[in-house]
Amino acid sequence: SNLRRVLQVVVASAQELRISEIATLLKRSAKVVFELLKGLGGLLHHQQSMGGLKSPSFVRLLHKSVKDWLVDDVHADEVHKLHVYHIEEREGHRILAEHLSLVLQLNKQDGKGRPSNHHVDPDALLQKVHESKPLVRYAIRHCGWHATKAQHWEITVAYFKCLPVYELRLRLNLDTVAAIID
């Protein structure tokens, strides 16, 4: 269901995401995602009015125990989950990894059908970060982690073999790099 997919993304995300970013990931409108989240005030924190669709309207779990309850397999039987909100965290990582690999253009292939990462333009992606394009900064930082957690090895390999992504990570974290060098 749509609600389950929203919860999977929220649980798997490495940081709070905006309603608009979740909508982009799931190919839904921000209004649809907002309506799905409206009834979950006891599980999630997000702005409660339609004004909440304006940036920044981040979604986060109220407590780690909420995540534990949502993904708990111990109390679920093999055929039916004990509650309607039970989710597979790995599926959330898969959704994130696949979308983020598109953002980073890791899905391109060369003329022989093999993954090709030479086409990634770090300057163009960095420009998108400065223009506040949704999910670009997040993709640079977390795509490989989500792909690994989802056991999506094709994306994992493409991410970690893509030198322009490493360049972008360094350029986004120059203060951290300078502190390490000094």
C-alpha cells in the first residue's frame, strides 16, 4: 500500500526527509503523501496543516521504539503480520537506492550494456546541490549505504566505482577534510 511504502522510506532514511522528497521518491504528489501521514501523529512528527507542505516540512519517527515496532519480525507469523503497519526496512532501502542511483546517473550503460560511470558530471550535480534540488546532496552521501543495506549489488558497485561521486563528497565536506588535514 502507499502508506506502507511511505513508512518504509521514513524508516530506512539516513536523515529526516521532506514530504516533497518522499513524494518524489514514491512518484506521488506531496498532497497524497501528506494525507497519508495525517493520521500517523502518534508515530511520526510532521507539520499538521497543509501549510506543512511548504519547505521545510520534515518527517521523522517520534522515537526509535516506533521503528523497532514497525520492523519487528519476532511477533509476526509467517502468513500475516500482526499489525497493518508492519514493514520491511530492506524494501525502504531498495526504494531509496534505486531512486538515488537515478539522481546520480549511475544507471547509464556503455555501448556494450555494461554500467558506465564516466558520464557523471560532478559540476552539474554540485550546481543542483547549490540550487537546492531535492535529494541530490542526500544521494551523494547515502546512495551507497542504501544500496548495500538493500543488497542491491549492481547499484552498490556502480556507486563505489564512481570517482565523480567521491569528488562530490569531498567538495561538499571541505571543512571536514580541512580539519582532518590540519
